Amino acid sequence: MMAHFSYVRPRSLKEAIGHLAENGARVHAGGTDLLGCLRDQVFDVRKVVSISGLSAMRGVEQVAGGGLRIGALTTIAEISEHPLIRKHYTALAQGASEVASPQLRNQGTLGGNLCQKPRCWYYRGEFHCMRKGGDVCYAAGGENQFHCIFGSGGRCFIVHPSDTAPALSALDAQVEITGPGGLRTMPVENFHVHPEDDVLRETWLERGEIVTAVRLPAPQASLKSTYRKIRARRAWDFALAGAALALELDGDRVVDGRVVLSGAAPVPWRSLLVEDTIRGKTLDDRTIDAAADAVVKGARPLAKNKYKLPLFRGMIQEELRRIHQSAGADG
Amino acid sequence: MEKPNPKRSLSNHRISRRSFMAGVGAGTVCVAASSRLFASGGGEKEEEVINADSLSKLSLHINARDHHLLVEPRWSLLYVLREKLGLTGTKEGCSRGECGACTVLIGHVPRYACLTLALEAEGAEITTVEGLLNGEELGAVQTAFAEEDAFQCGYCTPGQIMSVEGLLRKNPSPTTEEIRIAVSGNLCRCGAYSHIFKAAEKAAKARSK
Amino acid sequence: MYYTEGLPVPETPSPGETPGPWERTDVVGKPRPRVDAYERVSGTAVYPSDIVLPRMLYGAILRCPHPHAQVKKVDTTAAEAPPRVRAVIGPGDPKTDLPWSFRDVKTTLFPKTCRFEGEPVAAVAAETLYQAWDAAGAVRVDYKVLPHVSDERRALEKDAPKVHENGNKLKTDTYSRGDVEKGFFEADVVLEQHYRTEAEVHTPLELHGCVANWDGDVLTIWESTQGVYAVQSRVAEVLGLPLSKVRVIGHYMGGGFGSKLQTSRYSIVAALLAKKTGRPVKSFLPREATFLAMGNRPPSNMTLKAGVKKDGTLTALSFTCLGTGGAYPAGGTSLVDWQIRDLYLCPHVRTECTDVYINAGPARPFRAPGHPQCSWALEQMLDALAEAIGMDPVALRLKNVPDYSQGREGNPPYTTTGLKQCFKEGARRFGWEKARRKTAGQEKKGHLRRGVGMAGSVWFVGGGGPPSTVILKLFSDGSANLNMGASDIGTGTKTVMAMVAAEELGLRPEMIRIEHADTGTTQYATPSGGSKTVPTEAPTVRDAAVQVKRRLLQMAAEEMDLPVEDLRYTGDDIVSRSRPDRRIRIVDISGLKRQGVVVGVGHRGPNPEKKTVNPFCAQFCEVEVNTRTGELRILRFLSTNESGRVMNRLTFDSQVIGGVTMGIGLAATEMRILDANRTGKMVNRNWHDYKLPTSLDVPADIVGVPIEMPDAEANISGAKGLGEPVTIPTAAAVANAVYDAVGIRITESPINPLKLSSLLEQQKKEG
């Protein structure tokens, strides 16, 4: 039911990294996903390295040049309520406010949300699936109603469960990673691993590395960002379909934009086709319908998740119309 | 088949990438959050690795009292509250962070005790449903729940009460929608939600008097 | 001192005379917070799972991970090794692997052939919960995995794996009246439709389990149960103990909904572990196991063909259902045709229900077993018929309201039926006609569409009945103690009973202390279920209170030297009718002072002969559908209930909103999902993947409207059951409202964006 593990609360990031470099060590930030995984025996653990007390890793600050740096231990609730994030990075605040439940938002951290394990019920259940080192993806021919329509590589059909990652990716955020080799950054967009590259991991973190912060670029007045999430239940549920949109608008003309889907693929899924369809266009009915078609172009639904095609189409229509209407109201 | 996701093509950052990257430098210092949950400070224990099988000393500050006990690293706060300290007002419904029956306040913030290791709660102010009593007098939220019949079997009730208590400490006059969101991490299989909303509204009024 | 000033007390009937209905009530029927509200909101109520005893061990049961497997070998060596493990039990040992059965099918506590995922394989006791699970995990089991069938729709196929040796068909029940072919011939419109409801799992918030402790040869079990006497009898039977040596206590319990009506193997296992170790053992199931092994509302595959005349007269109903109780006989199709048989007037009815085995956890009664499923089919069909003949759905139903039970042998009349009033008053209070006009006239351009829907229901039982015994003790200071065996499963039974005793004795309800749900110290009661607890116990309590009054009147008569017929009980005192200056305060009666207590023993009288006692309900709701995304919002609900006398207006409302909320789960969020193609395992055995409605899935606006018709014939309290009727029509009402909103009939539950987005897409394509 619950693995046996030793426990350490390092006093510094450096100490933490030292412990985490050991075989079988797992990082504990908010602990919500870790303890859930341990109960389900999703992976083995020997040592739990708790970084929850490293208060330097928590908080939101403005950096020179006008961007934000959000410490990885900042809770999801803090992000959803932060005035600067609500104002300038709306998609992130909205995404954060849609995560799980209030208690989990109070406890879960941004770093944890980016690094959480998939929610595939085969992966979490008593199935030795491909992602756990087995030979079979049980979802492929099984109960795959909550699985992906893009990006499986034919191997693993999870969807990435994060609501903040699509928003961060749409906002072109960078993730700051600290490890034995020091500090490196990479776009959030590239942080997650496609099954065809490695089916056994979800992020490009190397052993001993942890996410220490996320950096958001300076806000632009013309950028409007939103996050929309559709789920089977209105609370404590992951996205059936979701989208983070970050659009640079001139009136209701889209100058440029980034569109990242949740509930679609094993990673937060950037929809270049939607971006190409709306770039330079006024958000009229024709553009919106074309964007709706584009969002599912190339999708390969499974036996039980074909509903995701109309769902993504309808959702993109609704979001773009909403943006169109509010742009009209503003202008 | 078209493959729209550009996982390695970084060329498509069309939104003014330069300005996005500005200000991100190595010298940035992160300001500590003002509301730390846990005492840090250099207690000797913090660097010590606690072995899986060993019991270690732990002090918990619960309902304004200190409790000293021995715990295994894997014991949850919920297990310790219920099975070791006799604080059984906090209920176990799933031990998976999915029902909220174990909701307690840490600081003033509702959290799931089942997904909190007991060791992680060291140094925090923990409030359980028993801690809302003043002697044997019910707190405002408890009274409102009783008066509005905001429960049936009563098993999810302490968790619901703690979620409402946490809400009202932060937001003394919430809207119904804010109340609904605040208890959305607390399942009630008897389905008392609409009475819970009423009770929360009533408690908010009573507290503001 | 403890009486209620200024309130009249009901007349005391003479010995041998049955009390008549209360002419007026001053306590009963009023809104009253619970007598145990303090304990429940303060956290001081001790539920069975809260029990911690000195020297207590923790038990854990290892369960079969396969839906169908032979247990070839169980090796407990590794499990026994750790120092803090105190006992391991498993299959093959005649002292612990005791006989067990599901109805007439025999198995054992740790069966050699496991027929569903979650059957017990071995059990351990250890010093901590964590160590117990470590030990259970260390038990090595060799399974021979057998082919399984997890979908009842495939269970009767020729090559389907057999759950039991004699095949997968348990039984087919048929019912018929009139001649359906004739009925269809007479009809102006005949429709036929297939419907399906998914399996639901009860998952009450408190886990299933118990604490077991032996004092010598006396076993005490604290169990989260709906009926302590039911647990006592099964435990005594399996362990070969006299009933007197098994004490079961269940003062508080955190919900059951039918899943805690019966005794489970875990209680026996806990007792065996406690016996083996000589220490108390606490054994509660982990949440995941409750999804597998603690019952369910099974899936129903229903086909309904119905005929109606243009004037709305129903002519024929023909219904078939394929269902399953899981791996053992468990009432898989029990009562699933009852709405068809009994709710609406119809001369020609035929039903055929086939119950099959599959390799899944056995069903247990789940709040109105069979009824919501049947309602899902029938009430959607009625709306379709109404549309076909151009009639309002309420009007169609009103056209076909019976005043006798057509489904029962001999067509007995209902003692009372308020079904007609439920429809009429419900429609009025909901604003049905106006709401229908509004949804019919709404612009079809927007993507948010409103719809309204309604449905009616009857509950199969709900009248309660014997046996029940309670003891009411009036102490010398005038306060009272009520002793009853019934459990309060959250419905407010204790509060209602205090109100009944208070009403009859003129006492303040808070002066009545209740002892309940303990086979060692309280009186016999059947389990709390079937919406029968109030109509069973309330008359019993009233009878006991009448006995107390009679005894006190007798004592006063002797003391005052007046004939007992001349005396009247007023609550505070006993007064002479002929000479009002002659009176004696109850606390001054020397007989009471001398004895210290006066005892009234109440019994539940018989139900009326040749009549049937049933509660009725109608529900109305308004929904909004997002036609782009298939998201459904339920905006408001109104439930009209005829359940005889309203006993407590406050807990009445709690029952209504609870039933509606649970019905919304069936309608919109809940379904058990088995990995039928490959492993047969349940994939959503947790509360994230199995979706109970949350506070954001239900409307804040749920209104309960009682149609109060005290049922004098039913019993001496006038009350009928409420808990089950309130959840029967909910899901169908939602489905009807969704149809009204978007013109799509959702015949398979649940109505979620998965289903709706596809159907809306299809509708758009079809233009």
C-alpha cells in the first residue's frame, strides 16, 4: 500500500541535488502526486528527498526586463491568485485555478504540476504497462476514452495531465532546471518527452535534476491569453479537452499566437495548424471554422475517444468566438 | 500523416522572442515567499536521513497544543492524527487525496492530511475540526452546519467544515460560487451540498457580526 | 420541568385500543436540527472506523487481482517473517477458511476459485496499518488465471467463459398481465427503444470495515453497518457462536446506501485474526477494494416497447432487461421492471428480466434497487410518446395515474397515493408550462440551450412493517431514554424518533436520550434500508410512548383514587377530567419515584391487509447544454414527494437534495469501467476516475416540496419512506430535459461531454 522509504529534508538546494542523484531517490515538493504514486506502487522509491522547506524556491518575483520568475515551490493556489499573473498571464492563472481541487492547489507546487506522472488508469493501476517497463500498452485496445489523439508514437497513449504546462508553453515560458551540473533552462514547450523518444519518462530532467523555477517573458499589452478546460466532472478532474491560447491581437485581428492543447497528447500539444490558420486573420466565422477544423487535423483517435474530435473543434470555436467578442468589446 | 507538433523545431517562436527572453539572467534572486508553511532554519534533524524502518521523534503543533511522538517516515499526518493521537474528528475516506474527508488547516490553508507526511507537518500550525471548538462550544461554521442540516451521515462533515473554515479565514464574505469552489475538493456521497452552501453563507454572516 | 409548556398532548388510548392518527402535531413535522448534530459537527461522534483500542492490531486482506483465477498456492512465509506481524490466515486451514455463501451458492472465506477481482485470498494482522499492508503484500500467491467474462452482454454467447460450472445464466423472471399484442394493436402510436444504464458503485464516505475484539468467548464487533442485528446473526452463524455471544455495535456510520445492509467476509476475517492473536483487530478496507467487492448498482440493458392512444391512454408496455448481479446471485435484475408494472395505468404489460453471471463484484442493493434504471427507460419513453401524440409530458402522466397497485397480485389499492398531486403541485411550483414555452421558443442560434424535464416514480416498498421492538424509559425526573436497535444511517432516524416520543409524551425532544444500534443493549430491529426505518420505528416508538402514558395514568389513578378513564395525561401532570382541581405532577407520582423509572415496550403493529403502502415522487429540472462542447449544467431541481406524514421538515429536505444529487451521479457522471477486452479488471477503482458529483456538478437550487398526506392506514405515525423515492426519477428527468434542450435522446447513461459531443456532432451532420 505504501512503500518503505527513508526521508531527508535537505537544508539547501545543493544538498537536495546530492541526495536526488542517488538511485531510488524521489523528490517531494507538495507531495500530492508522489504520495499518490507510492500508494499505487507506480514506481519504487528508497529515499524521499523533501524540498518543501526550501523557501527560497517559493514565490513570484518580477525580474529585470519585466518578466516573472516563479519559484518551483510556489503553490498552484498562489499562482492562480497572484495579481500580476492574473493580469498579464491570464492563461496561467486560469489553468492553475482549474487544477484538481482547492486542497491540492493549496498543496501542489508549480514544479510538481509540470513533473507530475500521467493519470492513465493502466499506468496508475495494477498493469505492467509499457511506461512501467512492460511490453504492452493496455490502453491501445482497452478503455481509452480518456487517452490521446495526438503524439502517441503508436506506443503510449497517455495525455499529459498538467493544466499549467499548456498555459506556460503558450506563454513561451522557460523552465529553470538545477542539477549536479548546475543550472540550465529550456522552453516549457520542449520540457516533456514524447513516447517515441522515451516511453519511460515524462520530462527531460536527468538524475539529480529538479525544476527550480519557471520564467515568463515580459508581458505585452497586446497579448491576450486564456485557458479553457472541458472535463467529465466540474471539479477534481483532468481535461478531456483543453486549450491554452496566447494571441497577440490588433483589434480582433490575430497578429500572432500560440495555441497549446491539453487532454490531447502525451505532452502539452502545440497546435501549429491552428496557429497558422488564425495568424494574420480576423476572427470571423470563416477563420474560426477553419481553426476548428485545423485543431483536429492529423488526429488519430482510438476506439473510445473519437468524441474528442468534435469536442476539440467545439472548444476552439467557443474560445475564439469568446476572444473575438471580448476584442470587439474592448475595441 | 501531417505531424504538427514541432518538438525539436525551435524556430516557431513567432511572438517577439527577444522581449520574452529579456531579463532572464543568472543573477536573478528569488524572494522568499512571505507565507512559509514550514519552519526551515537549521535544525540538526533536517540534514539527517531518517531510515525507513526507524521511528523518529516528531513534534506536531495541533490545535494550539504540542504533541511529541515517534513516527515512521511514511506515516501520513492523517494516520498519526487518527490512530496515534486520537484526533478522530479528521476522517479517512480514501487516503488518495480524492475525497477531502481528511481536510485540515495547515497554517490557515485547507489541505489533505492523507497526502501530507506527518514529518512534513512539523513546525506548522495544524487545525483539525476539534480545534474549532472553544471548550465545548461549537465554532461558527460548526454551528451553521448543525442548524442548516448540512450533512446526513456526517462522515465528510469535518472535512467540509474545515474547507469552509479555511475559506472564511481568507475571504470573510464569499459568494455562493466561491463557496461551491471552496468545497469542491470535498465529496459528500449523501449529497448535502446545497445545505452545505447555505451553512457556509450562514457562518459567514455569523462570523462577521 | 422537561415538558413542553402550552402544547397539548395527544389523548392516550385505552389499553388494547390502537392510537388514532395525531390530529395535530407540535413537534413532528417541524424543522428540527438533529439530536446528534453536535457530535457530528464537532468531530466527537465516534464512528466504527474511529475506534482505537488498547493493544489493537491492524488487519489487511489480500485480494485476488484477477477477475477469474484459481488460487494454486499461497505461501505466507515471507509475510510471517517480519517481527511485528502477529497473524497470517489463508485458504485451506479449516479453522479459518470457513464456509461462506452468496445466497445459495457456497464458497469459502478464501476461495480456491476467485470469481471476481477483489475476492479475499489471505489476511494478516500487524502492529501498524502500514505493516499489515507490507505483510499482505509479502504473501506469495500462484494464480492460474482463467478466462473471464466482464460484459453481461457477452455472457450468454456460446463461447463465453463460464463463471460457474452450470453456465452464466442465473434466471429469467417473467411477468405478464393482459395481452400486449392486443394493446399494441389498440395503440395509435407504438415506439420501441433500447436503453442502458451503467453500473454505479455505492462508495459511502466511511470505508467498509470493523474492529473485532474477544473477551473470552464473547465477541464484540464495532462495524460501520446499516443493521447491527444482521451482522450479529451472520457472524454468529459462520463462527458457530450463540447470538448472545456476539455483540455488534454501530452507533454512528458514515453512509451505506445499501452496501452496508449485509455482512461481509471482512467481519469474519477480523474476528478470526483477533481470535488468533488474542488482541483487538481493526480492519477497514482500503478505498480501492470497496469499489471491487462492496457491491454496486449493476448495469441494465433494457428494451421497452410502448403503445399509446392519441388521447394519452397507455395501451401496452413490453419490457425486457438483461442484467447481472456479478459473479454470484445478487439480484442483478431485482425490481428492474417495477416502474413498468406499477407506476402508470396500463392494461397490457409484459416483462422479462434475465440475470446473468459475469466476473465482477456481486451487486448489493443500491438506493431503490432496479428503480432508477427502470425509470430511465420508462420516463424517457413516456416523453417520447407524449411528443408523438402532441401532448404535454405532465398531462400524459396525469392521464395514467392509478390508485391501486397493478403490479401486485390481486391489485390491492394503495393506502394513499399522492402521485397526481406530485405532478400537479410540482408542475405548478416549478412553473412547468411557462418553462416549457420558454425552452420551446428559445433561439436556436446560440450554443447554450436550456431544457426542462420531469419524471415520476413509485417505490416498491416504503411502508415498513414488523418486527420491531423499542423500550422507552421515563425517569423519575421526567426525562426519557429511548432504546432501539435501528441504525441511523444519516437519514435522521434518531431525531425523528425523539420527535415522535416528544410529541406523544409532551416532552421536549432534547430531554430524550437515544441508545441505539447495539445488539448487546438495544432492542431488535431489521437493517435500515428500503426507506422503511421511519415507517417501521416511528409507530413502534409511538406505541412505547403510549405504554408509558398508560402506566403513569394507572399509577396516578391508584394514587389519586380515581378511575383511570377519568384521568388525562397533559405532559406536566395528570388531571381529572371531572374534577380539574384534582391533578398530580408526573414527577410527583409516588409509583414513579419508588420505581425510579417507568418503562414502555413498543411493538410495530401489522401493516393493513389487502392494501399496499407506497411512497410517490415527481421531479422537475432545468438544464443547460453547451452545444459546442457537450457540457451539461443542471440549473435547478424540484422534487415533490408524497411520503405520508412529513416527520421532520429539515431532514426531509436533506433527503430530497441527497437523493437528487445521487440521481445526478447516475444521470451525468458515474460509471464503473471494466477492462473488458483484456484483463477484466476495474480500471476506475478510485474517486478520481470514478466520478461522484462534486459541489460544482449539482445545482444549489434543489427544492423539496412535500405533498403531505398522513397515511392513517399505513401505521400509527402516518409516515411512509422517503430516502429511496427521491432518487428514482432524477436521472430520467435530466435525460428528458436534455432532450428538450437539444432534441437528442440520450438512452445510455451517463450524459457527459464524451457522449453529448459525439451526438451533437452527429445531429449537426444529419442537419
